[in-house]
Amino acid sequence: MTDLRRQYAQLKDEIDEAVLHAMAEARFINGPQVQTFCAHLADRLNTPHVIPCGNGTDAIRLALKALELKPGDEVILPAFNYIAAVEMVVASGFEPVLIDVEPDTFNMNMQLLESALSRQTKAIIAVHLFGQACDMETLMRIAGKYKIPVIEDNAQSLGAECLFSDGSTKKAGTVAHIGTASFFPTKPLACYGDGGAAMTADHDLAERIRLLANHGQTEKYHHKIVGSNSRLDTIQAAILDVKLKHMDAFAEARRTIAQRYDRALKTLDAIRLPRQAPCSTHVFHQYTLRVKDGRRNALRDYLNAHHISAAIYYPLPVHEQEAYKWIARVSGSADVASQLCKEVISLPIYPEMTTEEQDRVIETLARFFSKT
């Protein structure tokens, strides 16, 4: 699905220099590279505050904690999604309420949002899935009407642009009250371990997240609130600061590969291509198809048998997961989410993928459908 060794080879001199410099300084916890990277990312995203943390899941936990919700408060999330967001909602003592998603963008269906609200709704988590943002203009209008804070889970779509009806744009992750990011090794901006961050334009929220991530300390050994230990280490920050310079080029390479897939696969009636929403640009963290007539698993097995990776994100909707089916409540139905889990498959896509490699994926996929 990706080739991290190939990317490292391309950036080796820059990354090695940055890592060796960090090693020589030996300031491995909260070293200067952490602050430098956060400042550079804040400039890139045009947001005042980027607060580093241990990973993307922690970023969601810290964002929820910063909103000071009460036990039993409801948080709305999409039903088709990685488990991290709902996991943090439940672990924090809140009640997850799931709404269905759009069948072609896979993001939260905003037409269902208002009917899912109740007096207990105290937050909404918008998940920007597979590389593009959900409809933040509609979401923020509804949330503003009811004075509900919003968190953007931007683990998969860092670098995407939210597009608004007045012609303005904002970076995904910077529209809501708090945004979160993951720097997991396969993400659009990736380190070589775990890492994450929260973003906000609200000074008070930023200060609270910083406290929560650093043992609740205002200064060393002076603890203002109950916090935890969640931090981005110096070496990973040094690596991220190098990769940040190349993030736009990575995204453009992914878009080029996605366009080639679109052109080559558009005549295959057995699949449904991903759609770019009018409310967002796309950085194609994943290139995800829908396979008709129950042939998704057979296609995956065929590709794997021909030494081509193919991944299923996600095989079960949140409300059917054993750990959450008695906890999460679905507002209305989640029929689209359930159907997507039976049909979606993601093809290899990464900036260093060659035309020859992509042609082999396309030809093998087409050969499968010609035989079945």
C-alpha cells in the first residue's frame, strides 16, 4: 500500500542531517525541534496554535477533555470511521451517537446531522476520511445555531482545503473549534513512529490542551489541573519538519496517481470510483473504490495472489463492533455505512509509486473483472 523505504531514500540526506543534529544536541524531550516544527506547521495551516502530542488518538482525547464535557454528554460522530474517535468518546465517559455517511465521499451526511441533535449533544466530531474534508460550512452553521463545539479529526486529510460558498478556503483541521492530526508513518505528513497534534485558533483552548498534555503543569512541578503525559519526541519532530517542506509535492503526486486510476478504471461497470466533494480538495490518503455484486473480497484475494496489496477500510461499521454495539447509539439508520463496509477496497497509492507499478495494478484489476 505504501513504500516508506523508497521515500526515505529520496529524503535521506535531509532526514539524516536533521536526526543527527537532534542526536548531537541530546535534548530528546521537548527539544527545540518540537517548537520549530509546530511553528512551521502553524504557518502552513494558517492557524495560531499547534500543540504536539503523542499520537492522533491522544489528540482526540485531549480535544474532548479540553471542552470540559460532563459524564453522559452525547458526542456525534460518523458511523463509517476508524475506531479512534469513538474509542476516545467512550473512554472519556461520554455517549457516542452515530450518523450515516454519504455513499460516494464516505464522509458524514450533513443532511442527517440536525435530526440527530438532542439536549444532551455537547460536541460533534467531524472525521475527514481518506484525504478529503467533509462539508464543514454546513456543519459549522448547524453547530453554531445550537452552540455546539466541533472537533475535526484530520488524521487522514492534512493538507486538504475546505472550500466555502463565498470563495474562501481554509485548511482542513482549522475550521472547527479544535482540529487533530496524526503523524503515523503512512499518513499524509508522517514521522517514523507515533506522533500527533491538536490545532486551534482559540487561545484558552490551546492553553488548556497544553496543560492536559503535560501533566497539568503551568511550570515544572506546579500542577494546575489533572493532566497526562502525551508528547511528540524531538527526533520525530525533526523528521516531520523535513517532510513538511515536501507535503504539497506529496499531495500533488497522489492526486496525479488518483487521476490515472480514474481515467483507466472509469469504464469498469463493476466498480464505483471515489468522488471528490465540491466542499474540499483531496490529498488521497487512500484511493477507495466500491465493488458491486459482492465481489469485493474476491477482488482483494485476487490482487493479493498477484502480489498487489489491497486494503479494506473498514470491514465493520462502528455500531457493529463487539466493543461498541451495546454502547454506541445510531441516529436513524446507518445503512450506507453498513453497505460500504461490504464494498470498499483501497488500492495502492503513494507519492513514489511508478507508472509501471500502477499499470500493473490497473491491468490486474481489469483482468479480474474480465474473468468474473
